[in-house]
Amino acid sequence: MTTRTSAPETSEVLREHAEDAFAAELAALAAQDDRPRPERWRLSPWAVATYLLGGTLPDGTVITPKYVGPRRIVEVAVTTLATDRALLLLGVPGTAKTWVSEHLAAAVSGDSTLLVQGTAGTPEEAVRYGWNYAQLLANGPSRAALVPSPIMRAMADGQIARVEELTRIPADVQDSLITILSEKTLPIPELGLETQAVRGFNLIATANDRDRGVNELSSALRRRFNTVVLPLPGSLEEEVDIVTRRVGQLGRSLDLPALPEGAEEIRRVVTVFRELRDGVTTDGRTKVKTPSGTLSTAEAISVVTNGLALAAHFGDGVLRASDVVSGVAGAVLRDPATDRVIWQEYVEGVLRERDGWKDFYRASRENSR
């Protein structure tokens, strides 16, 4: 079984793992889940989907939504994990790929920590196994000297492993997954042994739509995945709901003031992001230029959380336009040369004439000086 190092008391942890933060919901689902479960799954596929999407159990327990989006996407993702195909969550930055990956692993295996973080420098040992060199030099290759990767541990224990930013990993390291995913085995030629995956093992990978061309997946590796594309929120209301939920959760962990019901500044931030992202105002009357940044939901969450911190520590605790405008501008101005012109045109051409937005407009102009 997987073990963790000792950790601070739960109340001191800045961000709990999903299985810890939502332990009560997972326990309630497990207690009332009478549907068939794949071997070594903590919950049935139906209960995993309910955990992700939210709902009310027969005993009245409320399961909070972890993902707001099309139900079918979650159902396909969960079903994939119950087959012999690995799951690839694909989407533009900020579409909750990592968030969904973590919660899927927590619901299925009760452990979301078997994680490989993909970077340009990720070595093959992070995917396969490494060695304790002190023991290797003293006694030669042995099981005791072997340091299993998170994927190897997941194979042995029948759990879900996670690989973040798969397309950032060098191609030769990516391809070390092919045998694992196709043969369900990880050879250890130095010992003449292998680790075979037991029932319950699967892998969730995430990849960024905008990273295409960085380290494209080989056709052989891509065939081992079922790809699920996570879209941006479909409507303004949906995105406002997501941002409000996440800011509330983050605010509680950071001891920030509670958001008032229907916080207007969240709606404004999301509106600005959507209009600049879509290239047109919400009423469809005015076309606007699109900046180089993604202006994702995740960035909107960050902007509002930072604004809430500003209001708490340098204001009166009430979130206002002046608290979020600098964050909005920072998210937009990724390319100072071109994005500054786009932002100024948007401020003067759209925000200046918008009813009820005078404070936001004035704060935006003040911030641009």
C-alpha cells in the first residue's frame, strides 16, 4: 500500500488533497453505494460521477459539484477508467484538467497523490523506476535498492496514477508508457523481473491544447488513450458559478472575508474575460480584438482571490472594482506591445459606455497610467 510522509495538522494545510478535503462526501457515497464496483474501486462508476457532478443522496447528504460542465464528459471519463484504456484529459489552460484528474483518482482509489509532473526535464525514472545509489553501490541491483515511480506503485496496488502535462515530457520518455499501457507490465531487466499491473490500475494524463507541437504524442502512444476534451464553460452563468465556488473554497482556506451573495465583481471579471476571449461583447453588437493570453476560468479565479486579499488586507473587506482591475489587466497584458493596445481599446470602446460600470472603467483607466 502507498504511504505518505507525516503532514501538518489538517487545519494548517494550505490545500488538502481531494480525498482529505471531501472525505465526508466520499464516505457518505460509499455507505449508500449499492451499485457494482470494478475491482479495487472505492465507489461504483455511478457514484464517482455523482461525486464529480454533485447531487443529493437518499439520506439527504449533499454532494457538492467538483466539475461544472456536460454530464456526458464525466460519464465517458469515468467509464474509460473502468476499461483497459488510459484517459487523456485535453483542453486549453484553465479548463480544470488537473482538478478533474485529482478528483477522479480520489474517488476511484482514495489516493490522488500517485503523480508524475511532466516537464521538459522529466526523466525516464519518473515514469518507470530509479535506484537508491547508496544501496546500489554497496550491494548491487536488488529489490531493496529499487525506487518505484508513482506509476509502478499504482500498478502494484491497483490504483490510479496521474501524469500532468504529458506533452511537455520528452518523446522518448513518453514512449516508456507504451509497454505499461498496452502490456500492463513494467519490465525490470536489471533484476530479470517485472511488475505486472493488478486490477484497478489505470492512468489519467492531462495535456494542454496549446502545447501541440511541443512534444506531440506518437501514434502508438495516442492509441493507448481515450481522449476527452474539457471545454471552456458554455455560458456566463456557468462560469460565474464556477469562479464563485472556487473563490469561496480558497477564501476559507486563506481566512479571507466571505463573498457576499451574487458578488458583482465576479460577474464583471468573468464578463471581461469572456468578451476578450470570444472577440465580441455579450450583446453581440461590438467586436473586440483578442489578446494573446488564454483568459481562462482558472485565471479569473486567481484574479478574484487576489482582489479579495487586497480588500481584506488593504481595504475594508468589501470586494470592489479597484481590487480586481489590476489582476484583470495583468492577465490580459501577456505581450506588453500588442496586448496593451487591445486592452486600452477595450476599456475606451466598451467599458466607457457600459451602464453601471463607471467605477470599473475609472479603476481601469487609473491602473493604465
